[in-house]
Amino acid sequence: MQAPSPMTASRLQDLLRDGSLTGEWVLDPHRSHVRLKSKSMGLIAVNGVFGEVDGNGAVSPDGLATGTITVAAASIDTGNPRRDRHLRSADFFEVESYPDITFTADSIRPAGDGVAVTGALTVHGRCLPFSFEAGVSVPGDGEAWLDAEVRINRGDFGITWNWMGAVSMFCTVTVRAVFTRG
């Protein structure tokens, strides 16, 4: 699914100022995705996608944008059932105890070539402040897209399993969040 062209921060600021984006927004799970990429053995890239993602957002009349995206940790799919079971185990996501990965955005504001997003990321029961930049597109009335790529140190969240030091502690998460008016 090809994303619409990202808009500039000044164009987004105009939409926030004139109230075009004010209201409640709901994540479209069929057009949104959260992908994970990590290196194993120093060379091999392991790619996965979370099949269950949910979320919502709101833009206040004064232009403050907030929101939440929740991912079902057990919905990870790397194309390898054995690896997926291991990722769901206590060595990694421990989905029985921590079924969700959640990002709550306290502030989404125009900056640079898109938006600056600040909030908190909860993984494996640990909640930490987390900020990143994202591209934003508003292709038409009632639809907004956020695209981001972030790097996460899984050790920060207590996920430290590392067979003989062969698995990277860092992973790249790519998010496409398509919101529609609620």
C-alpha cells in the first residue's frame, strides 16, 4: 500500500489551526502495520509483522494531538513458527504475562519534515518515555497517515535473552498508522 506524499510541518500546522483535523480518530487495522526487523548472528535480518494492531487518537480544537497504538505481542509472525513461539516465550515478549505492546502519544506536533511524537512505550511490562519523528499525510477529509521508523534497544525493556551474544539487542520498528475519523 503506497502512502500518500508526506506534507510539510507548515501545511500540517495550517490544518491544525483551521480545525480541519479536530475530533476523534480511529486506527484502521487493515491498512496499518507494525513491522519488526532485527539482526541475528550479526548478518541475518529477521523480519516480522504484528498481525493485530489497534488504536485511536484525538485532535483538540487548539491543535493538540494525542493517541494510543496497541499491538498484540502474540500476533508476531516472522514466517517461522518455531521462532515465533520463541519470541512469544519468557525469553522475549512473555505474552502470557504481557500480552500488549503499547505506545501512548502525549503530544504530536508539527516539526521538521513531519511531526515530533512524544509519549511512553510499554513493552514487557516496562513503561519508558519515548520520542521519535514521523511523516504525516492527510490525503483527504477523514483520513490521516503517520509513518515512522524507530530503533529500540530491547534490553531497556528487560528483554535480554541473547544466545552466545549472536542476537542484536537493537531492533528497527516500522509503523504505518492509518487513522480515519471516529
